[in-house]
Amino acid sequence: MALQLRIAIIGQSNFAADVLELLLERANVQIVGVFTIPDKGSREDVLAATAAAHKIPVFKFSSWRLKGVALPKVLAQYKSVGATLNVLPYCSQFIPMEVIDGAPLGSICYHPSILPRHRGASAISWTLIEGDEVAGFSIFWADDGLDTGPLLLTRQTNLEPTDTLDSIYKRFLYPEGVKAMGVAVDMVANGTAPKITQTEIGATYDPAMFKAENQLVNLQQSAARIWNFVRGLDSVPGAIATVIQQDGTEEQIRLFGAHLYSAGPVSHGQPLRLKGLKKPAWIHTAGLLIEGTDGAFVNVRRIKRGSKVINASEWFKQAEQQPITDFSEDELSKRALLSGIWQAILKEPIEDATDFFAAGAGSMDVVRLVEEVKEAFDVPLENDNVFMAPVFEEFFGQLVKILRQGSGGSAGQQLIYEGFTLKANKREIQVPTQLFIDGQFVDAEGKRTLEIVNPTDEQVLCKVACASPQDVDKAVQAAHTAFYGSWKQVSARQRGQLMLKLADLMESHKEELATIESVDSGAVYTLALKTHVGMSIDAWRYFAGWCDKIQGSTLPVNPARPNNVLTFTRKEPIGVCGLVTPWNYPLMMLSWKMAACIAAGNTCLIKPAQTCPLTALKFAELTVRAGFPPGVINVLPGKGSDAGQAVADHQLVRKLGFTGSTPIGKHIMKSCADSNLKKCSLELGGKSPLIIFADCDLDKAVKHGMSSVFFNKGENCIAAGRLFVEDRIHDEFVRRVLKDLRTMTIGDPLNRSTAHGPQNHKAHFEKLLEFCERGVQDGATLVYGGCRVPNLKGYFFTPTVFTNVEDDMYIAQEESFGPIMIISKFNGSDIDSVMQRANSTEYGLASGVFTKDIGKALSFADRIEAGTVFVNVYNKTDVAAPFGGFKQSGYGKDLGQEALNEYLKTKCVTIEY
């Protein structure tokens, strides 16, 4: 039968408090007193608070003895409780032998090492510093030596390469130690507790690491020993190193988050001199790289400067982010709640300048703060967040930023950029003209620029930065760092909220965006507002809804009996994605690709068309206001031949999405293969056939036939490149088209009555003139247009109609990408032939048919070789419908659920059990 125990608990900390709670569950145990340290200011140790909550007598002593002699008053108070067993879960004080031997059953102590190795106060640290393969703890009978008493029990676990002082304590020494203390007490009560004499073989007595002189890392040793030393002091107090500044002054820092680095020297980095290190250390995108004496490397992720922990990679960053000052009323109410959490932990009034650690907080207080803040505000938070913002004002600002990102709120950061003021459409709009890299607008290398021409009046609008391959590399590095850093900390649902906030910002600025698009690309303002911008907003909202619905599958497979097997797939983001978009729908093409890319969890850089990049740059500004972390989205205006080519060639870009011509698409596909076999999706040229049968609704066919060709000035990838009109209605169809063209309003795209604006740029305008000349030369009948609009400055091209076009003519085979209608006749009795003619092209992007005969319509849809089929309608695209072509019109899809697959990879996981 178990003995009835009267236990005195001597110690401090959460660990001791949890042991107390565990022992209170035992019917044969009575906790007769708790002996702990005095309050620090108004802060009471958690063991004292726990005991008081259970109405257990609490005694607080600053010291148990004076000059080696037990204090009589202290002894008297200890003896007053009549303990039969002393339990010391964690105790930092020297306890006199009169107390150790004062309980009839003796005293049992917890020690966080496998005795006799690592005796002393810093056992966990030395287990790591010495590179032990196992860690563990001992519960022993206290005697008059330093951790030398007989062993009662030990427990051990393998040390993992990722373990630090914090992690081994949290995952094993703390939870298993609490349980083992309960087991030890039970063994004492049952009379089965052994007393195994410690051997002196292998015994070590290690220096206390709370002394600063012992925390200095020796850099004249192997990388493995440097790594072990740093992780042995991670996260409290941190290994000390000294930086030698350029002026010779010294700055003491602490190192955290070390790991062995097998990738060798870095090619992109800045040197940093460390005292005691013969070679320079290197600041690079992943941290601080230190070379050991053995030629191997250790990388340090975080550095403490003063009271603040920073990412080591940010050491040389001169510009500090501006603190958030525009707090909402709701955020200020959260400030009061956060202050209450801090005050409950620190037991003192909280001010803006209150330093969590200077106020006496320890590692377990960090854990408590993180858990309480996570529960109170439903935010992702790690211990590092506390170390990186230990002052209350900084911590609150960090919390607000996380909350705003999670809810899609403004990050509160005011962007500084060079740009120009666009005065148009009764507005004055500030437009950036620099590259957007890593959350900032910056000049291109060598301050290279491109002239942006207004196609309406052929005047230079502004000059924008022109990215070089080196600028592309900077953007890729930023995207790569963000993908493996800040972006991974954003959950799928938070990602969707960010996208929704961005869509809201785009909507609130839609008139500005449409005005920029109209002036920059020549799009008619009303169309820009409804389609260019409107469908862009729709795309961001649609894909935002997919963020937390991307999932794999569980697969039934045949296991090797008698074992069982679980096999499942994961859908994962690809990484850094490059996007190259055309000039016909600048903002919409950006959004179609980027929204799917971001929803899938990737980071990206986009090279917009060099003739009209302004809406992309204004969009970049909105991404910052929406709260996207730096590096997630990068925008680089530039030339396709150097910036675009650099994107296709870059080794860290794992996916490329391109919309443009078929010849350039082929070149990009080759570059993707030659560089790193990157995944690519291509939306290329088209010569989309539209077949109009005599049994159609002719009014509707004329209306949509006009739209199929002249929509957006014909600068439309799915434009009907060739119309096949049944001979019975051919002449009437042409007559009605010409009637409508003669009344079409051509002119200033900002005028609300304008239906047709200028072509995008001069080279394209001249190409259309040449296209029409070739049509006439080949014998087609030019019945309308084919020339510049008379008496109108700008790249205004008259809407054009050709008839009597034969299949072998140049204009029947090649894409004009302009407002040119190509009409051929067919006889209604020979449907097979017209289908063959419609398919006799290397393109297969879109197609259409007008007929009241559902049989004809379905037969057409079945036989046509095109990715999109319109029946009795045209240009009816939707963000939920997949978009992409066949044959030399490319492969892969934009829009719809299928677009997500372009930016995801599938991983198969098989587990045998």
C-alpha cells in the first residue's frame, strides 16, 4: 500500500508549477508547503501563484543561508510544515543540508542531463555545445555535492540536428520531466525508488552559461562546433560575437537560428568582419554565413542588436520601415487588450517603451505571451516575433501588421516613388515610373528608361525604368526569399483575404486604373472600366475564393500485407513564377495570370508589355496598401529581348506564364527547356474561325460578328480572324456590317461616346497597313477601310472589311491582331468542307458559330479544333471558365479552376504502417 506523503515543493518556474498540479491529482499526496523565490517587483513566480490558488502555504526566501550557515528563521518555517518528502523540480537556490535531510524520506531533484555528465546549472546548453547524440534528464536523491546524489531514474531521447536549447526543452525535457517527477514520487510512496550510486567515470562539471564571459563564441573552430555552441544558447541568452565596423568600432551581437550550411560560399552577399574570424563572414539572403576552420559553413538566421532581434539578412538595410501610426479605433481597443496580457505576465504597468525582457521576462514567459496572443487575436505567432519586437510599442505594431495582412487591411506603409502626374479624364493621378522590387520602387540599373507614348496623340507620356537582367535577378532573389520566408507564414485563408483586399482597392481606384489604361494603351475608357479593370477585379475575387480550397486526394493503393499503406497527394505551390504579358489588355492579362499564381501560394515577378506598363506599376502600389509582404509581387517594365529573356533563363524561376505571339512563344519554350526545364504555359496567336449559317438570327449575328472582330480595336487574342458566311446571307451580312461601321464613333478613347480608339503603338499600326496592302495584292476585295483615319492625329486605323478571301491568301492564314474583318463565302449544303476550312490553320484558340439548329451547333463544337467555342455569342469569357488554346495557339489554361494547376505541383506521399 502506498505511503501517505506530505510533500514540500522547493523551486520555481512553470515546470515546478506543473509538477505541483500533477501531484495534487494523487490521493496519497498532500502538498504541505511551497518554498520559492521572492517577487520581482510586483511579479510573483508562477509556482507561488499556482500554490496560492490551491490555498497551499507559500514561503518566499531570497536566501536560505548566510555565509554557509542555514538561517534559523528559514529553517523554522520549513520545519513548521512537517514534510516527509522534499521535491525539487527546478531550484536556482542553494538549499542547506538541514533542509535536504530534514524530510524523513529525503529530497528528490530534477536535473536536465544524464548524470554524471553535465553536472551544473547549464546542463542543457552543454549537452548541445558538446555535440552529444542524446539528451535527457535525471531524478536523483540530493546530497551535499553538486548533482552527485544517487540516481532514482533517468530518461533520454536522441538529439535532432534541428534541436536548440528551446526545442529540446519544450519537446522532451519539460513534458517528459513533469511526468517523470510524478513517477518518481509514486516510486517513493510504493517503496520501489532505487538509490543508484553515480559513477565518476565520464562525469563533467560545466561552467555556468549565465555568465557573459562564457557566452562568447569561439570562431576559431570547426563549423560544427560553432553551430553547436550557438544552438546551445538559443534562444536564451544567445551566443555572443563581435562585429568590427568599417570605422574600427566594435558592436557586440548575439546569434540565433544557426544551422550547418552545405551549399558552400554565396555568390550574392556582403562581407561582415567578425572579431576572431580570419575570413569575412557574409550577409546573404538566408542570413549570416560563417566559415569554420575546417572549411565548412554555418549559417545564422537571426541577430540580436541591442534589445531587438533582426533577420541576419537585413543587417545592411539602411532604410527602416516606418512604424504604423494610423491605428483604427478597433486596433486601439486591441492595444488595451494586449497591454492587459503583458501586464498579467510582467506584473507591472505597461508603457510604450516597456521592454519585455528588461522587465524580467524569461523563456517561459515568451511561450505564455505567444500562446495568449494567438488565442486572443487568432493570429499566427512564433517565439521569434517576441524576440524581434521586445518593446511593447514595436510588438503592438507587429501585431497590427499581422492582423491587417490577415484581414486584407492596409499595411499602413506610405510608398515613396518617382513618377509623374497624369492629368486626364478630369483627374490628377500619381503614377509610379520605377521598377517595383521587394516592396519598393527603385531605379533600373544605370537608370535606364523607356519612353511611353500616348497612342492618341503620339506624344511622350513619360519615361519609365527599363529593367536589365541584373534587375531581374534582384527581383527573382526577392521573390525567392519571400517564398521561403514571409509568404510561407501567411495561411491560405489569409492569402485569400489579402487578395480580396487588393480587389477592393482596385475597385475603389477603378476610375484611375481605367484612365491610365485608356491613355497608356488606347483602350476606350468605357471598355477599360468594364472589361480591362472590371474583369481584373473579378479575377482577383474569384481566385481569392480558391485559396483555402486547394487540396490533394487520398488514394486507394495495394499494400504489401500484412502492412497497411496510406497514400495521399498534396497540391503545392511551384515557387517563383515569371509572368510576361502583352499590350492589348495590360491590367487584365496581369490579373488573369497573377491571381491564379498568388492563390496557389507562389511568389512572382511580371514583365508587362514595354509599350504600356503604367497600370501594372499603379497596381504594384496597391499591393503594398493591401498588405502583401515585400518580394511576393515584383513588377519590372523592360524590353522582351533582355528583361523578358532574363526571366525565361533564370535558374530560380520555376514556372513561366506567357501571353504573346506564337514565334516568341516558341522561343520562350526553348529557353524554359534550356535553362532549368521550367514549367511553362503559353497563350499564343489565333486565327479564330466564326461560321455564320443562313438559319441564324441575323441581327444577332451581325452584332456579335462586329464585336468578334472590332472589340478592343481588334487587339483581342480571340478575335474572329476569319468569318465564313453562308452564301445565301453573305451580301446582306456585309451590307449591315458596312452600315454599322459608317456610324461607328472613332476618336479620343476618354470620350464616353467613342466606340473605337487608337491602336496600341506605331509599329503595330504600320503592320496593319502592310497587312491590308498584302490582302489587296493577293486579290481580296477591300470593301471598307484599310487606311489611317483621315484628319486625325494618333494611331487611328479605320475598321476594315475584306471579302472574296480565298483560303490560300496571306490574310486568310495569318493573324492581323487589328480591326480587320476577313470574310469568305461557303455553301450551306457543304458543311464538311467549311469545317475543314475552319480547321485548316495551325492556330486553335477560339471559334464561334451562329445557327438556330442545335444539331449544327453541337456538331461544330465537337469537330472544331479550338480551346474555346462560342455558340450564338462571341467574346463571352468569364473568370470561372478556363481559357486557352490548341495547336500553335499554345497550351495551358488561364482562368477557372484549371488555371490553378498551371501554378501547382502534385506531390505523392506514401506511408507504411
